[in-house]
Amino acid sequence: MWAYAARRVVIGILLLLALSLVTFILFFASPADQAKLACGKQCTQAQIAVTEKALGYDKPVYEQWAGFAKGVVAGRDFPIDQAQREAAPETVTHCAAPCLGFSKYYGETVNSLIKDYAPISISLAVVAVVLWLFFGVLLGIAAAVTKGSILDRGIVGLTLLVYAFPTFFIGVFFLKYVVVKWGLLDYPYYTPIAEGGVWGWLTNLWLPSLTLALVFLASYVRMTRAFVLESLGEDYIRTAKAKGLNSRAVLFKHGLRAALTPLVTMTGIDFGTLLGGAIITESVFAYPGLGLLTVQSSQAWDLPTVVGIVLIAGSFVVLMNIIVDIAYAFIDPRVRLG
């Protein structure tokens, strides 16, 4: 078991190295004048040259990537401002390992930015995944055991109808009607657990998390329904029924367990993706998460921050895939032999 987990971790580390290199090539080796875009439209050629040197854009891409990789392992020092550095060389900002870079636009390290913005995205993702898993699996099982009935068709049809609406439409609908017109809920503002407690934290996450959950709900209802129906048609299920097991034991102990494997895969990938930020939902509800930070950094051409967020999002996806692979080994021991 430990050898299986170690192999997955090593593969994950190699994937992250490849991801960082590809990201640097895509962003820093593009034909655009990175220094000019970072400096702004009103900058003179002299200011652009200073910006290019300060941000390291005058170096080859492989040297920039090597400096980034070294910072991840050992940390780096960044000048707060080029003029300050010339006047006082000791005026630098230290970025401890694992260092993801320094944002000239925000005037702080990418690590600090992610530390401030990530809790909002993680909170949204956690509550959303609980909602869509609970209701998706529950409704999927209900549709499967009542196959062909009005309930089955109603559940599948309603979830597909909700799935047809884009995320921004659902979010704006909640804000305009549920919050403003009907006054059923207060306007959601992110409240950390340390300030508002668990209840205050959860109530302010309800609407944006529900918006995300509804987008994923239809897929989980349909997949759960399909996998449960498939497993209930297997020979070992008929054998369990022949032995006299009641329907509930057959469904949950034998049928649902067989359907868990593909659901675990879907959940791991979707959850890992959301941890990197829900751009549309965070923008609609003005939640300062990684998604909103991505939009702002892209508009300001703040490449270090964008690259850092891409790598963090990739790390979340790789991490969740490792967790899914290990969970497979517990659900089905035969996976360990692969």
C-alpha cells in the first residue's frame, strides 16, 4: 500500500515540474513585450527597460524558470522597487520557500496573495462539494430504484433543466430575487470562522456554494443513476437477493459500493479544479477568492501572480488525483496491483 502511494506521489511531483515548465514557456516566451505590458501604456522606453531588468524579463526563459524552481526549493529575495534597490541594496522582500514569485502590481509576494485569497475559494469548494455529493447521490439513487416512474423522469428532467442555465445566470438570479426582491436571505459576505463562527461562515457561503453545486448536480444525478442501475444488474446482486438479503442491504452494501469508484474520480477532479478558484461565481458574488484574483491579475498583466495561481490550481488537481488513487486502493484492493 505504501509503495503504491509513493509511486503516485513521485508521479505527481514530476507532473508539477512539467506543468511549471510549460506554464513558463506559454506565458514568458510569448511574442508580446512582457515588460511593456507590465509597466503600462504611459511608460517611456527607459521605464520599460528598468521594468524589464527588475522583473528579470531580460533573461532567457530557461533562466527565469531555473530561478523560479530554485525559489520553490530555497526561497528568493525580490527588490521592492528598482529605484529603492539602487539607493539601498538591502531593501528587498524575502519570499520563503516554497516561493511562487513576487507581484509588482500588488507589491507583495504571490505566496501572501494566495494565502489571503485561497481560504475563500477552499470554503466555497468544500461546501459546494458536500451539497452536490449529498443531493446528487441521493437523487441518483432515488431515480435508479424508481426507474421508469414519474419520479425518475422528474428528477432527471429537472436536473438537466438546471444544468442548462449558465453559472452567472443562477448567481444573478439568486442575488436579484432571493436576496433583493424576496428578502429571504441577507446579502452574502464572506465571513471567516474566526470572526463569525461556523454558523456565520456557513450562512454567508450558502448562496455562492449552492450556485456551484447546481452546476455539477445534474452530472452526479445521472452518473449515480447509471452506475447504480448497472451494478444492480450484476450476478452478485441477484445472488445476494437469492440469499434473502433485504433490498436496503443489497442497494447500499453491494450496489452502491460498486458505483463509488467512478464517482470518486469525478469528485476528485471537480473538487481539485474548484480549489483553484471559481472565476464566474466569485466574480458574481464579489468574493475575493483565487478566481477573482486570477481575473484581476490577468487584466493587469501580472504574470507572476497568474503563473502562481496556475501552479496552485494544478497542484490541487494533482493532489486530488493522488488522493483518489489511494481511495481506489481502499475501495478495490485489486487497484494496488496495477
